[in-house]
Amino acid sequence: MDVFLLIGIKSGRTVQARTRLTPPLVAMAFAILASLGAAQDRRPPNVLLIVSDDQPPDTIRALGNLHIDTPNLDRLVHAGAAFSRAITGNPHCIPSRAEIMTGATEFRNGSPPFGKAIHPEMALWADTMRKAGYHTWYSGKWMNDGTPKTRGYEETRALYSSGGSGGPGKITYPKAYNGRPSTGYGGWTFKTDDGKPEIEKGVGLTPITDRHIATGAFGFINRRPDKPFFLHVNFTAPHFPLHFPPGYGKKYDPATIPLPPNFLPEHPFDHGNSVGGDEQLLPLPRAPAEVRANIAASYALISHLDEQVGRLLEALRATGQEKNTIVIFTSDHGMANGSHGLMGKQNMYEHTIGVPLILTGPGIPRNRRFAAQVYLRDLYPTVCELAGIPLPATVEGKSFVPVLTDLKREIYPEVYAYWHKPTGPAEPPIQRMVRTERWKLIYYSHLNRYQLFDLANDPHEQKDLSAHPDYSEPLADLRRKLHAWFAPRIEPFKVGNTNPR
Ligand SMILES: [Ca+2]
């Protein structure tokens, strides 16, 4: 007999094939149809998006760092897909998070780091999910313009944002782990859903800020809601100032933590942020013992963060929602921590533009590693494709579902990154980068200087080949690519245009 056999369901579209079946195969076909029908009845997947803060990509044990313990992130790695070459567009908190929320570059969404608001016409990720029938919930650090509730989220728990301490200079833990002043998050407080500060949870970062954030998110998961949820959780670890969580002070012995292979006492030239806040975390020249201690402290915070991730995963399991939830773990960008003589973010090296990226859940293959280059702004369109939600026109990122399903090996032959001075008049990014499968070119506009790295043979970016005559061909090719990509994007920053976008 001839039958039309349903062989796939993707984004609400069915795929059919005409075939001739024998009676046993007919029975089998009906059994398959019945199971697919059940799958069709199943509601769309929940989405749990977990974003850490300033976490370098090489800080997960299951991905190769044997000096750190991350048992819950390791579980995610084994249960899902890990991307080794995921990057942020801009390694700075606000613009990177704006790219996640809009699925667009800062040139499109209008949020480079000078306090510019996200353009109102952008279709925000949470809003898109809400309009598609999702609960949209938010826990943790908020640093972009507006509030979560003006950015598509219906409700917050453990919202952590600036202000609310009742006056300047108030901070519960004025010293970091090493006795140096706590230089970040002064005056930040937790807020209730209706915006009231919860001073009793501390002012500024405390040793248990992330525990509070996980508790807030935990409450959302435990609701077992009537419709699917999109829960966005922004943790603060391992962003400075570093405070040891209870029980984690002796977790790592600095003497056993190796220095990064590209450790330098000082960066060889002014990369554009030499006097920026992050670079003041430790004095120059960097002392190896202080760098080791800083890395050990950041590992302790990451292990504590891992414990909080474990609480959320356990809540999903205990409420029977584990199988129908897409879990995404990533960070807004990485951190130098002594590599290249730098301490902070705000640079184009792998340790800082790179982010950990793991996905698990429906539609995600188990225990796979992918080397495809992807951006954080691709998460929004990727999740929309997995959940069968139409993509708004303002999204520039691309879904990497074709990589997850092995239809494509890569979606970008090259990726780009950028960093602006955070203060002063708006101007084009002073650091610009292009990276292909093998090569990376960085341009420093304030010095009119290039760096060229052969990542295949120099993964830690220790040999600048830009002045080497043997590499004039890749240099010229990458310069062309860099210019072609950036020229139209930085045009609006030209003198006289006071509202670049
Ligand atoms: Ca950050």
C-alpha cells in the first residue's frame, strides 16, 4: 500500500515522504506516528538561561581544566553540547548583555558602553518569548538601561542592581579577599519584585550574592507553571571584588595553580585600557604569587557558582521539568587574570573574548563538542528555532541549530569583536578583531597597530606575526576583511554625529 509517512517535525512544519509499505511496516509506521503525535502535543520547551560574569572559557573541568572542580557544569557538558570557540561581540558587561538580549550587534542595538539605551524598536528576547506564550522571569544582576520589567520580563526574584543602599560609599564588604579595596558594585542591592531594596542581604558584592540569586531562581522553577517558562539568571561570579564564600576560602591552594602559559609581568604596549579599573586589581609588574592567588580565588567563586547551578538543575529534576527544559550556561565575556600582563576584560585575546558555552535539553545532542565559531547574540535565534518561534526582523544573529544537527560544520567563516573606551565622547571602537578558523588579526586604532596570531600553532597568542614577511598574505587578507566589516558600522561614529548607532 502507498502511505504518506510523517518523517519529521521542525519549527511547526511537517516533512512527508511517499513510500510503499508491507503490513508489518504499516504497523510500525502507525506506532511512530502515534509517538510523534504525542511529541506534538507536548508543550514547547522551557528555557533556563544562566549567565556568569567575567568567566574565562577554560574554567570548566570537563572541558580540560584539571585544576578546578565544577561537577555540575561537568554534568551539563556530558549531557549536552559544548562550544569551544564561542565569543562575545564586546568583552564588557553592558554591551555584551545587550547583544544577548537583542540578538544583534551593538552597532544595530545602540548599546555601546557609554550609557546608551537599547533602541526602542529592537525586539527583545524576553518579549519575543512572552508573546509566544511563555512566562518570562528574571533573577540576578541587571546592568542594562531600564529594568527587567521594561525589557520583557514579567517578574523578578533576587533582582540585583545598582542603588538602594541609602547613600554613597556604603558597602558591606569594603575589602576583597586579598585586603585590597572592593572596587566594583559599591551601592548595589537586591530588590523585591516591586523594587524595594533588601538591605539585609548586603550592599555591594558579598560572599553569598550568588546564593541569593540561585534561591530567587529556585523559587521560579518550583512553581511548575501552567505554561512554558523563559528564566534568565545572571550570576555575579567570578566578577571582582572576590570574596570567599563560606567554606571556600581554602578550596584552592595558590601554590598548586599554574600561571597562564601566556603570563607576562606587563602588556608590551598600551592596548587602550592600561589605566582602566580592571587593570588596577593588581600592581605592575604583575607578581606571579599575586596572580596565582587571584586565579585560585576566582576558581573558588566559580566552584561556588557551580554549586548554585547544581541547585537549579536539581530543582528541574525534582519538579519533573528536566527533560523538557533547554539549559544554557555561558558568561558575558572572559577575563585576563595575568595572561598577556593584563588583569581585566576589555581586550581581544582568546581568554577574554571567549566564553564558556554549554547547551542541554530537547533538540540538543548529548556529550558533543563543537568548534564552530558562534556569538552570544546567536543564542536568541537558536532558541527561537528550537522552540518553533518566528524570529523578529531586528535580530542579526544566526541560529546554530544547523551545527547542532550536523547539517553544517560552521555558520561563520570569520567572526568579529570590538571594544570602545567606556568614557568620553562616543567614538569608533579602538580595538577591532577578526578571527577565522586559523588566524586572528587585532587592530588598535589609537596606535594604528596590528597583531597577527596563528591560532592553530600558537593558541595562547604569544607570537605576533604582523611584521613577519612570511605572513604578509594572511595579514593583507584579514586587513581587507576587517575593513569591509567595520567600515559601514563605524561610519555613524564620525565627528559631528552625536547619536551614533
Ligand atoms: Ca562581565
